[in-house]
Amino acid sequence: MPKVLISDKLSPAAVQIFKDRGIETDVKVGLAPDELKAIVGQYDGLAIRSNTKVTADILAAATNLKVVGRAGIGVDNVDVPAATARGIVVMNTPFGNSVTTAEHAIAMMFALARDIPQANASTHAGKWEKSKFMGVELTGKTLGIIGCGNIGAIVADRALGLKMKVVGYDPFLSAERARDLSIEKVDLDTLFARADFITLHTPLTEATRNVIDAKAIAKMKKGVRIINCARGGLVVEEDLKVALESGQVGGAALDVFKVEPAKENGLFGMDKVVCTPHLGASTSEAQENVALQVAEQMADYLLTGAVTNALNMPSVSAEDAPKLRPYMKLAGQLGSFAGQLTEHALKAVKIEFEGHVATLNTKPLTAVILEGLLKPMVEAVNMVNAPVLARERDIDISESRNERDGDYHTLVRVTVVTEARTRSVAGTLFGGDKPRVVSIKDIPIEAELGEHMLFVTNQDKPGFIGALGTLLGSHGINIATFHLGRSESGGDAILLTQVDQPISDKVLEEVRKLPQVVQAKALSF
């Protein structure tokens, strides 16, 4: 039974989801780093919010950990590269609080347009400064959205309902998606020049850090109003302060800051600045949603292998997981076969999917192939970290898909390029779920892979099969299956046989000394 630790406060309903699905669950909130490190090795899953810091040191102690689930979108508190290196899946819940965050951005825009916080404070103070708080309408104004993903799209929808004009900048926004959202796709400079209000909904990356600085502000309309409910660090706060003082920026509404918790900030106390303490996702509905989602995602992964909203491996839906299961076995066997035969440094791997398999989600299959391929050469490799390890070793990975049927209804081919040679192995499924190797080195062969195998490349000459059978028999090695293939009569031939026990180095050396043998390898699956 999988075991999960919940180390931050989550909804009791999330805890119940784990328990209802048969997962042993411990709730231990507020652990110090040393306390977490001491017990994390007992668990298969770790469910967190923003308080728990999942550092490389913690992950090094998490010897059984398979998945970290973050209830919410930000994973700043998780060392994702370290988790990936250890083969630990990191999941978040990017959509559970999308509506809440989008609504907060709209609320901040209203507050900014009508000076609501300042008017509220003035009125509570017994003043009646009606003429002081002259706001602006949103109707007919142009809203510039930087980042048109899930949250940005919701903001656009709400803004269009307010009769605003919406322009959007996002390098990943297609023209078709922009039309679907009923917004105008523009470049960043055009957005700066046209927008009356600008709202940010993008992650903090090296490409987006300081996207609004003094140079950007200089390109904006005088009196522009800026809303940031995304990430601190997108806006250079010092440059924003100068622009507010000069009047170039007419107002700013900020829910996030470069340093949080923000107890001190140069923008605090300024007129025309609205600030909230990172409340974007803070509604009871959002907190419940992300907690329930992370529990479902983690349970799915631990029980069925389904992967949803992972940051470091391909997604596999609960619907796809059973369809992919026999292909995952086939992919693992093909990768392992190629890896065990590889004796020189890998330069490239070409993976081809033909027929029915090409219609499926092949990204997890590629990861499993790479895992099998690298396992004989690299310690602690699995499908999560295999693609990263391959890139670190400058192995060129290519993948192609062809939905047309060839000789088989479905086929996976792995071609490995080393410093010495190029070799391929291909396989299919018999009966829909039984993996079979159907080609090795472009030589047709049909074989089922078992626990103990002997692979031989030999010259196609009479007497070899008898000599090999005699040799194995003399050592008490029983043959379970025997499969042969050749390129042409008298040319290269291959033999793949399953035996009932491991083949020792001594026996393997004797096989290699047979006159017709070119290569002999003991394989295990």
C-alpha cells in the first residue's frame, strides 16, 4: 500500500480522498527541516503547499519517494532539478485556482480605476472627499494582457464582458487561439503603446523577469495603470516607483512582490498604489479545489501510473494509462535490449512509432525506452530522469510517428548510433498486449523476451546450432525458446534463445569461442 505524508495544511476532504483510495496517509504539519528529513524516507508521496521546502537535502533522504504534489501552481519551494535527478515526479495544480486568481486581477483593476481602497480609508476616517477620487470607466478602454494562458484567458473573457478591448502578448499564443479568445494578438511593444491597463499573467522565467522596467514603461501611454497578480520580479519595483512619481504610470495594483512576505517596500504608502498580500488564490473554493486536485493526481499516479500536471515528465491520463501499459512494457524491453547490446559511447537514438501506437501519447514511451537504454550505463535511472540524463550526455534523441500500417498493425523501432556502429531493434504487440521482438539489426525474427536470454550474432554456416546446443547442454543449461533469423543464406545470422537460468561469464566465453560466433551477449529482462 502506498504511503503519503501531508506536511502542510490541506482540506480534510483531500485527506479523505487518499484514505478512500486505499493510501495510508499521515498528516504532520509544521515539521522543521530536520524533522521532515528524518521521516521522509518512509513515504511514497509528499503533499505540500507553500510552507514546506523540498530541498535537495530533503530529497536525498527521500529514498522511497515517487511523487511530490504541490497544491497550487507555484513550485518555488521545490528543487525540481534535484527531484528529476532522483526520478521523483513533481506535480502542481495549475488550474484549481485559475478563476480565483483571474477574479482577483479584475477586482484589482476595478479598485485601481475607481480609487476604492483610498476612498474607503478616507470615508472611514470621517472625511467626505468626493471630488478627490475621480476615477475612470473600464468600458471602451484597452486592456493589455501579458501571458494568455489559462488565467490570462479567463481575465480576457471577463474583460470582454465589461466591454473592454483586449490585446494580448504571449509567444505561445497562436492566431487561432487568439481568435477563439476574441482578442487581438500583438507584439509586446504594440501592447505597451496601446493599453490603458496592463495585467500580467505569466510565470517568472529568465525570459519574463523584469519584463516591465524603465524602458518598457517609457513605451507606454502616459497614465497607464498596471496590475500584477502573477509573480514578483516581473515588474522592476524601483522603476515603477519613479514612473508613479512622474505620472507616467497613473496607478498600480500589486498582489505580488519581489521579496515576500513584503513587510517593507518602497511602493507602500504611495497614492495610486493598491497592495494585497498575495491573495490571488485565497478563496475558500480555490483552496478546496487545489487540495482535492493534488490528492486525486497523486493517488492516480501511485495507484495507476496516470500522470497529470507534472513539471518533469510527460502527462499520462487515467484513460491513456491502461492503453499504454502493454506498450510501456514493449518500450522498456526494446530500450533494455538495445542498451545491453551497446558497448560504445552513445551518440544518437532514433525512435519510430508506426501504425496504432503512433495515434497514442508516445512521450511516456520514449521516456521508458531511454530508461531501458541507459540503465546498463547509468545508476538510478528511471523514466522521469532518463530524458535529462540523455541530454546531459549529449545524446541526440529524435522521435517520428507514422500512423499508416506497415508489415505490422503496430510497431516500435529503436535505432542506436554509437561511435562504432548503428543498430536497430523493433517490436510489436501480439494479441494486443503481448510484446514481441520482430527485427534485430534489420534481420526479421519473432521472439518473446524472458528473464534469461542469450543473443548471438554468427556466420550462417552448417553445424553452428548443434554446436551451441551441445555446449549449453554440457553445462546443464536448459533451452526454453529458440529463435533464428538471417539476412541471407550464408550471410549474417542472429540467434535469440531463452534459458532457464543465468548464463555465467565462463559459459559465455565458451560460446564466444565457437568458430562462427561474431558476438555473444547474455541478456536479462
